[in-house]
Amino acid sequence: MIYIDNRQEKINVTDELEKKIEYVIDFILKREEFKKDYEISVIFIDNAHIREINKYQRNIDKATDVLSFPMIEYEEGKVFKELYLYYDFDSACYDGDNLILGDIAISLEKAQEQSIEYNHSFEREVCYLIVHSVLHLLGYDHMNEADKTKMREREKEILDELKIYR
């Protein structure tokens, strides 16, 4: 189950964009060997709102493009597909039969700015941010060089498979 909640008024959100996001999320989860019913929430916000969240959650007082809030705590350097066969998920990770993977907050305002800066489409930027965030929800990270390399390679593989290019 994917919940999409538009909490901003600066960028028009089309049904096509929402469907694309749902497709990308499902695609990633299949490629990551995710075989459970799941729940992910995606909220669209503006720069001011994401700046507030970033300051509160990470003590960084600036707008960012996306924030991910995984529900599952992973062993350092491990991702979901490396753990799920023997990992015992806490009941707090479930909503009924759905495993709650977490929440994604995207500043559509920042995504639009970055699409202009990087000279590619707004849709491509949003899809990249979704790929990046879903991988965070699955345990990928970029806090050290080895993890960053692993995550960037997986992002590129998924974007290439989806035929989403710069």
C-alpha cells in the first residue's frame, strides 16, 4: 500500500506523476526481492516545511530535497534483502498484514529547482528521489564510502532498468 499526501501548493501534482511514483516504488521492491505486503507513505511538501523537518530531525537548518524515515532498524552495512529470511520483525513494524517500511518527505519545490540545475525533467528528478528514498527504507545508506558506493551503484542500476536517464 502506498499513501501519497500532497501538503504543498507550489507545484502541481498530476495523477500521472502519482502513478509513476507508485510504479517506481513497486519496481524497486520487486528488484530488491521484497515479497511482503507493505506500506510506504510519501508526502509532498515545500522548501519551508522540509527545512523545519530537517532542523527538527537532523539539526540541519536548511531545505533539502528528500528525507527518509525507515521503520526498520538495520544492522550496519546490511539491507533488507540480506536480512529478511531470518529477521524477526517487531509487531510495531506491521499495520495488519502490511510491513510498514517508513515515510518519505519530498520537497517538490527543491525537486523542481534541481531538475533545472541538472538539466533534466522534473519527473526524472522526483523518480530519482523516490529511488534514493526507498533504498534508504530498505537499509541502504551513504554515511561511509563503502555504503555510499553500494547505494549509488544500486540507484544507477534501478534507474537504468527503469530507463530513467539524465
